[in-house]
Amino acid sequence: MAKILMKGNEAIAEAALRAGATNYFCYPITPQTEVAEYLAKRMPDYGGVFLQAESEVAVGNMLFGAASTGKRVFTSSSSPGISLMQEALSYMAGAHLPCVIINIMRGGPGLGGILPAQSDYFQATKGGGHGDYRILVLAPSNLQEAVDLTMLAFHLADKYRNPAMIIGDGMIGQMMEPVEFPEKYVEEELPVKTWAATGASGRKPLIIKSLFLDPNALEHNNILLKEKYDQMAKEEVRFELYKTGPKNRILLVSYGTMARICQTAIDALEAEGISVGLFRPISVYPFPHSQLREEISRPNVESVLTIEMSMGQMLEDVERAVAERKPLAFFGRTGGIVPSPEEVIEQIRKLLDAQPAPRKAKKA
Amino acid sequence: MQDINTTFARPEGLTDVVTHYCPGCTHGVIHRLVAEVLVELGLRERTVGVAPVGCSVLAYNYFNTDFLESPHGRAPALATGFKRLRPDMIVFTYQGDGDLASIGMAEIVHAANRGEKFTTIFVNNAIYGMTGGQMAPTTLPGQVTATCPFGRDTALTGMPIRMVELLSSLATPAYLERVAVHSPAHIVRAKKAIKTAFTCQKEERCFSLIEVLSTCPTNWGITPGEATQWLDANLKAFFPLGVYKRPEGMQ
Ligand SMILES: Cc1ncc(C[n+]2csc(CCOP(=O)(O)OP(=O)(O)O)c2C)c(N)n1
Ligand code: SF4
């Protein structure tokens, strides 16, 4: 299929429809409202459900009810709205229900601002609501990837019967790029949704719940959840290596929009003969810990530089992977400030200046 | 199986489980009425209930229908999500007064205003039962509860909220009625109301809500017998019974 020039929010909305997700609940919030506006126009063609709710609290809980039918359901929102959905996400995780949440993050805390930020990494990857649960989180760094990952998110949500989230920011949501949609969305076959509420006809009543008053039953549910997260860690880790190799003395770690800016910086330095590599997590939960550790452990990597549009959130996951094997530095801008490639280059130069060029290993 | 001599049996709409409700609590009566209506209207096998957070949180164990267990107050949002995707199914929420009139006020008002075609059974016992008898938005003026030990002071906490009256002020069509279940005559009337509500849904007419005045002898701190009298004398006086709204073209 030919490429079409689309705005990020609209491309994500179209991707969801193509993945068979024709049931959408929303509440307006900048910088992602185009998702809703696009779907309001397109949904009638699909005969699906488009509903603007009274709040994000209601949106989350409508997803809960809607997901119980077994059909694909989703929402899109931005940071403050995602906070209000945490109640429902916790219940849905506890009840093993799939859904997809598109989070086009903006700066916080509080009402914060409307410009791009990555300050909800903790909220997305560490649970977000109450209880011992996780959601699967994918972080695209360009629009084609946003399209592909959105489709994949629906598959993974169903595969694991767990909420899955796409985290982007205003840059991903608002910019325009050519994207390509598959003629037909092909995915691995999934089991029949025997867990969906369809009416107790010819079978015992089915109950979808997260309440387990017996502590043994509740612990058991937590063990079931943990097993899913362990399986995700084995099967769903995704990352990209950019210009890593035997020569780069510095390894950048960055995701989403920020990673893309790092790539520009890396290309500019390469033209000067300075080699820098990038490790870009695509799944931020599960986080590619062991893969990152492997890259960090290469003898040519002298130090690691994590760059985020936050005060340092993914940094904690990187710290776990580095585990003091190599010096780890951090650079972050936040509040809606997107670092320029020049700022990134400056940080890299600082690091290079601080560490003497490696001497050639003596021949034994 | 009912034999020829059986005059009273468990309706098919209820499971063979002993409920956890206190002696003299009318939650059980209300469950039974809903279950009977679902079977009589031939709806049981395509019904999904939404249980609240409150004493009836375990309602899903007692009904012989599929069930979802909602967060506190959000049952109307779950019901909306489900019913929008499966308009062919029958959906009802079962909610207490803390659940519906306090934490879930936004969800019920907006669901009613959108005219969501599900049915709400709203159990008003003027108190938070499950958490041990705290003040509810429906607690009567002067009524003593664990969090208003000197009686509800309306100067500080406002007046009790009359939910069917409030919802009947919305312009969207609905079926709204308030009933009680503290005497056989009231129970008969309540069942009729519940049947009308589910009929509205079956005929895809409108949102329907039946407010049921219910007893909580445990947290009112009186005997079951006294509870029925207290309900009749006090609750019913503040919350008048009757039909508050019906869709056009429906008797
Ligand atoms: C978010 C949240 N807040 C508070 C609670 C605690 N809680 C459980 S039941 C309940 C009150 C229920 O009262 P009501 O709706 O009147 O039902 P009843 O028990 O009287 O039938 C509360 C406050 C909770 N489970 N979740
Ligand atoms: S506490 Fe009150 S409402 Fe709850 S079961 Fe007992 S009597 Fe019924």
C-alpha cells in the first residue's frame, strides 16, 4: 500500500481501526484530541462505538465494561487524564482484561503544560494504580513505528489479557510523516475469548472480578499476574541498536522522541569521525535489561549516557542494567522543553573530554 | 424441580448459595425480585449484572447470570461500556446509596442523561452498610451514624439527596420509580416496578432506575422489626414512593 502523509494522532487512530479495534471511549485533552476527532468521523464506517464520556474516570471504567464483552476496546488521553484512569487499569489488570491506552504525554506534575515530555515513565511502567500489577508499555519514536506498535499493542493486550499502553508525546502526536498501513492486518491466532461475558446460556454464570477476599485466592491471582509478566519479559522485549559497534566509546540510552533526536546527534558526530551508539528501548515494560547490559558490557563502551525528557525516570531502569559496571551519566530537559541535537552533542563532548581517549592495547 | 406441593422455591435466577446478608436485611428480598423478573421476562440467559462496592459486593455469587464486579460507584460506566458494545444483551447495575449517590454520582447522572439503555437497582438504606454504618448522602437529618454520632447536622453536611427526583429533572427520557420492600404489599409493588424497568430495557426504550428503600438493622442499631417500622415512619416520609418519570407512550 502507498504511503500517506498523516498527523501522528490520526495515524494512531487509523492503526487502531485497522487492528480491529472499533470501540473507543474518550475525554478531550491536549495534545491528543485529534485521535478522538478522527475517530468521531471514521467510526460510523466501521459500525463501532465512539463515546465521549463525562471524565477519564468514567472512560477507564467504560473500557472495563466494554472489554468484558471480549471485543477490542481502547482510549487515548494525556498525562492528567491517564492519572484518572489508574483506578480502572488496576481493576482491569486484576480481572485479566485487555485494553489499549494511548498516552500522548505532556509535562507535569499537576496541570503542568501541554508540550512534549516523558515524565510519566514511572506511572506507565511501574504499575500506576494500586496493587501489584504492570501494564505492557511500548514507546514509538516515529510515526510508522507508532502505527505498527499500536496494532501490535492490541494483539499483545489480547495475548496477555492485560492492558497495554502506547506512550508518545506531543511531538509524536502532532507531527506529520508518511506512513504505510498493511493491506490487511495479519496477526498470530489468539485463543477464543471464553472469558468474555456473553450471558449464562447453557453454561454456569461467568464472573469478571478483581475481588478475592480469601488471601490465598488473592495471592494466587497475583502469582498468575506475575507469571504473565515473566512471560512478557521472555517474549515481548523490543529494542533497537543504532550505530553501536566496536568503535563507540559512549552508549546513549534513550526512547521515543528523545531517541530520535539522539540519532540526529549521533549522525552529526559520525560525520566528524566520532562514533557514538544508541540503545533504544521500544518496550519500556518489559524493559530490555539483559540486552542493555550486554551492550554496556562491550569493552569499547567507556560510559553510558541516558537522555530523557524528564528529570530521570527510565534512568532507574538503566541503572539496574548498568549495575555500576560502567560510569553512568544523565541528561534531561523537561516541562515541555525538547532538547536539540546540539544540546545532546554538547553532553557527549563533555563526556568525551572528561575521559581520555583509549590507548591502543599493547601487544603481548 | 418444583413438585405439585411446592409453594415457595428458589427462583431459577438465583444460585443455590446462602447469602451473607444480616438477619432482617432486605438486600436479599431485592435480589429475589430482580431474579424473578429476569426469569419471568425470559431475560436471564442474556443478562449481565454489575455488582457495586458495598454490602452487595458479592451479589455476583447469588445471581444466576453473568456478572462484572465494579470499582466503587463506577457500575454505570461499566454498564455503559458493556451495553454499548452488546445492545442485544440485558445489563443491570445493583448499587447502594454510598456507591451511587456519593462516589458514583457523576457516573449515574451522566449515564441517565445519555439515556443508556440499562437498568439500575438503587438500594437506599440511608447509611454505609459494609464499612460499618457511616453517614451516606441519603442519611436523614438528625440520624445518628458512626461519622455523625450527634446526628446528621444538615448545616454542615447538607440535606439528604433524593436521587430519583434529581434524575427526573434531566430532559432525557427515563423510567424512574421509588419503591420499598418492608411489607408484603410494598414488595408486590416493588416487583412490578422492577418488571417495568426491565421491560423498558427489553423494549429498548430508555434508561431505567428503581430506587428501593431498604433496611439496615445492623447499622441502624435496631431489631429487624423496628427497622421496618423506622423505614415506614422516617425513610418513606423523606423519600416519597411513586413513579417519577416514565417514557412517552408507556402506561
Ligand atoms: C474507592 C473506594 N473508596 C472506599 C471504599 C470503601 N467502601 C466499601 S463499601 C463502602 C460504602 C458502601 O455503602 P453503600 O453504597 O451505601 O452500600 P451498603 O453497604 O449500604 O449496601 C465504602 C465507602 C472502597 N471500596 N473503594
Ligand atoms: S450491614 Fe446493613 S446493609 Fe449490610 S448486610 Fe447488614 S443489614 Fe444489610
